[in-house]
Amino acid sequence: MATPSTRRPTRRPTRLARGLRALAAGAAVLALAAGCSGGGGEVEQAASPAPGKGAPISAGARYVALGDSYTAGYLTGPTDATSGGCLRATTNYPRQVAQALDLDLDDVSCGGATTESVAGEQTTATGEKVAPQIEAVSAATDLVTIGIGANDFNAFGGIVVNCVQAATTNPNGAPCTALVKTQGGDAALRSRVDDLRDRLVDVVRAVLERAPQARVVLVGYPEVFPASGSCEQLPLAKGDYELAHDTMKDITDALRRAARATGVEYLDVWTASKGHDICADDPWIAGVRPTRTDGYAWHPFPEEQELVADLLQEQLRGDGD
């Protein structure tokens, strides 16, 4: 997701048009119409459990956290001075879990990361080069959490940048939703979600190749956008709220499906965070103009990081998902 230096000023119409074309080709294409999630009717077979699935995690175990800004937790606590342009908080959920369970943590999560950042070098919004996250994983790793995917195809940015900008031209309509409908219909939508799932499967397999006995957990996203209603903190066109909600739901579903396809664990943050989206009375996600200083626009407040930490600790102490 975006980092401070990626906040974009209002663009001229010609640049907005180019941005919306990019959105149609990538971000909004992830959002499925009702009933289209899950691979378009194809029966997906569950893989055999990965070797480390459900394995007890003891004090001193080596834990590697891979992920994007929803893992890094920017502004939810003091920023780790050593994290550079990745902007990791010292109180993000990997740190909380490591402290609670006395784990040896290597947190390589990074704001703006995509699935490609796992195996390849990332350039942060501040221009710093970041080594592939996978390099932190080794045969000695006991636990790996993976929270990534929303930045692929510019999915998340397409909603909070391009769709928000589009709303200024047609606030009572559904400009982003209308654009999606012109880009190949349901088949194209399903294809994009399947592409993301396949990328996530590749990430998991790369992790298991380096750490065959590690316990691996794919961490889903919270319910960022409301299923219905609207609010000033999420200034979309009235008809585009469903698109925003369904885009994040489909990204989260891709994570769940990737976990099933590879036999690793999945952590359901979506269900547990219901009622705390950007427009909720008690939001755990900051909106366009955060009313608090402990969260960055479109990103988690500390309550969301605490939720993930609690859920993850509970799962690690149990038998896995």
C-alpha cells in the first residue's frame, strides 16, 4: 500500500484518464461480481498438509514475517529506524507475536511490497533498494507468516487513488464499476483473481523450498471497506462502494485459496474485523484524513494490529487452521 511519499496530488484530466485505464487493466479487474469468486466453478482440490502445519511453536523459534504495509503497520507505533523506506512499526503484529511467544523474529515486511518483492528486489517509495524478502527464510526457520497481495496489479492503490479521483467527476454514479464492466466481463475478472492466487501459491512454494519444515501461515486482510453505506473518510462515488468492498474480499479469498492449494495455514482476519471498516463507528482502518496520529491513510490503526497478533497467537498455540 501507499507510503507517505506516494500521496498523489490532484491530477489533470488527461493523467486521470491514464490512471483509470491502468486501473481497469489491473486493480479493479480483481473485483468480482456477486457469485464469481472462487475460480469460476472449477473444483479446487486441497493439497496435502505442509510438513510444518500445526507444529508447536516453542520459545526461541525462528520466525520470519513477510508482507506489505498491512504487516509493517506504519504509524501504529514508533517506526523502526533500521527499516528505511519499508516503514515498519516496532509494535506491528509480528513484533507483538514474537514478544508474546519469545520468538527470534526477522521482520522483512515492507510498505508497497507485492508478491514479486518476495523473490525480487524492491524499490521503496523513498527510492531505497530492498533485498528480496525470501532471503530471510532458511532451513533453520520455524515459522513464516505471509501477508501480501493487495498491491499486485495495483489493486489497492487503484481503489484509494484512481477510484477516489474518479468520484470527483461523477460522485453520484459508479465510474469505476462502469469501467470494469467494459474490460472483458466476468471471465476477465475471474482470471485476475486466479492470477493472484497463482502468484501467492508460488510464494508459498518458494518459502517451503527454503524451509521445508517451517510452519507457514498466510495472513488475510481485514474488512477495509464497508459492504454497504458510505462516509466522508472513504470519498468514493456512491455506486463504487460495492466494488471497493468486493475487491478486498477477492484479494483475501485469493490468499485463502492459495493456502488450501499448498496445504499451509490461513488466518482469517476478515471475519474477525467485521464492523470495524473505514466507515464504521469504531474504525480500525484509517480513512483519507485520519482523525488520529496512530495510523496512516488507508492503513491499520493499532487495534487492527492487536487483533491480528491475538488471532495469530491463538492459532499458533492451537492445532492450526
